Amino acid sequence: MIKKTMVEQQSALDEVDEFIEQYVGDPLLLSAALIVAAKKIYQDNLGVKETKTMLELFANDAEVSYARVTVH
């Protein structure tokens, strides 16, 4: 994964803030967009199977703890 600079991180956060402001009157659309973004992040970092499990657990209101394992 490529590390982002502070400027790049702030720029991304600014874009998210702008998006939120555009759709503040439509919380369901805003929530759906955030879920799609989270799903992509999980898939890119954890894989499809683990993402499916996590989203099912969230949907079923289960508490989740996840330890990332690094293979050396």
C-alpha cells in the first residue's frame, strides 16, 4: 500500500467533506456511498471472503474484532 502524504490525506478528507455537504439532506444516499467506499477498502485490504464475513456481521449487529496478521 502506498503511503499518502499529509497534503494528500487532507485533500481526500476535503473531498469527502464536500460530498457530505452536497447530500446532507439525503442521509440514505450518503450512508450508501460510505458503505460502498468501506466495502472497497475492506476488499482491497482483506479480500472478498473476509469482507463478506465482516459485512454480514455488521448487518447482523455483531461485535467484530479483527487482528491483521503479517507474514514475514
